[in-house]
Amino acid sequence: MFENLKVWMNGKLVPWNNANVHLLSHGFSRASAIFDVFGIHPSPDGPVAFRMDKHLERFFRSAELLGMEIMYDKNQITEAVAECVKANNIKRGLIKILGYYSEEAIISLVLDSKLDVAIFAIPESDEIGLDSAEPISICFSDWRKIHPATVPVEAKACSNYLNGMLARKSAKQRGYDVGIFLTTDGYVAEGSIESLFMVKDGILKTSKLGNILRSITRMTILELAPKIGIETKETDIMPQELLAADEIFLSHTGIKVGPVNRIEDRVLSPVPGEITKKLQQALNDIITFKDERFKDWLQPIDI
Ligand SMILES: Cc1ncc(COP(=O)(O)O)c(C=O)c1O
């Protein structure tokens, strides 16, 4: 499906099927890898990247939180993204940047090497579903969100996604789309790859930082909402509060805002609710250049 694409790997564009590491690489066998993902959107002047500066900041922060160093700096990675977008002629799609130790390791846990970097530019597809979301059903997961005292949850570390995989699997087995993690203290955290928002009495609430990923879409929504007349609150949310919400939606880079139509046995209606719809519309206006106020969020790719 992707074999015609080129991957930027440590300074070279290589065919998709050659973007490989050894099975005993530290990155693979010890899961010592980080990543970040952001959207590419068409504009009259060529493709633009949605908040690439923030995504790259988070990529470097993920490395820092794990005591890792990346082989390239932000400028080099920005140029590499442009090269990759151009080589693959991407107008609309996703960029995935991966930082990983390609060095093989049998016993070693700590390496002196720097993280290798691979960049993938992937065109929009049904799987990606950029900026569109079908209504989502959610349940509470039996698996709890990894505690921040065990690994830094704000790092977008590949290994953290085993936790996410377990929650998604058990939700699917129960007939739901997404399992929502509670923290080990019993508060609502987030989905496997989604932030969570709820509306109650006109106020938009989301779980406070500390136990969740520092999501760029979450940050974007929290910045945008007050500018379109929506009051926001970052707070601890109890499961009972979520069950009684007027509206719920999930968010991430791919879908942006995905309305929830069912939580456990409770059906939510109408979907999307009024505030969810307002946010979807506002975000759509931004990525289609109808709202000038946020044009800095769409960053030209210099190609
Ligand atoms: C655990 C988790 N929460 C939230 C998000 C949403 O983050 P972003 O908006 O930066 O895509 C993701 C994205 O992959 C995630 O993995």
C-alpha cells in the first residue's frame, strides 16, 4: 500500500521497504523509541503543517524526559520534513517522526548513542480520516493509565502505547470503540490515543495535565474555545461526572474533534452537541483559511 513512498532516514530518502532496523536494535527490542505526528493540509501556496513548531517542541521534550538525545536539531528536522513531503508529493496527510536507537543491544539498557530519526509522510486515507470522525462509543477501561511515577506519561514514548493497546482491545471486546483510562487515583484520564473533553451546563471540561499526554489538539481547543465564547476548565473529572455529561468528545491530531454518541449504557443525543459542533466548525474554518486569527497555526513547508 505504501511501497511507492520514500522515507527520510538519517539524512537519506530510502524506499519504504528499506526503512528497517535490526530486530535486536535497542529501539525495537527494548522499545526505546519516541515519536510525534502532525497533519499536512493543502493551501493555495502549497502544503502547510498544523502547529509543527509545537509538535517538534514536544518531540524534543519527549527525548529530554527520557534522558535521550536526538541526532538532529529542530531546523534539520524541519528541513527533512519538507524534503519528505516534496519527495512524496503530499498535499494532505500526516507526518510521523520517529526517534529510535538503531544500535543493537543484547543486554545493555543504557546506550551512549543518540537517537536516529526517520520521517514518514503519508497521504490521507480512510484509515487516517484526517479532520473527520464518525460518532464514537466509549466505555471505562479496566486498565488504568500508567502512573507518571513509573514512566513519564508526557513523553510520546512508543512503549507507553502497550498500555493504550490493552485498553483499546478490551473496549473492542465489550463492543465499544474506545476505552477511557482512569488514573490509578480513579479520575478520568484519556483514551488510548485521544484526549477527552466533556460539556456540563455550558462549560467545557478536560482532565488536567499530570497524568495524560500533553496533547497539541487539546492545547489548541483550550486556546480556541474562549475566543469563540466557550468557557473552559482543566480539572479532575470523576467517572460519575463524565457519565452525566451533556456532551462528550475525543480529540487528536487525526480526527481533531470526534463526538461521542454513547458512554457505557447511556446514549448521548444530539450528536454532535452544540458546543462540540461549534468547535468542529471553528477548527474547520482555521484549516481552510477562513479564520485569519489563527493563521500562524498553519506553517508553510518550505519546499
Ligand atoms: C495518549 C494520547 N493522548 C492524547 C493524544 C492526542 O494528542 P495530539 O492532539 O497531540 O495528537 C494522543 C495522540 O496520539 C495520545 O496518544
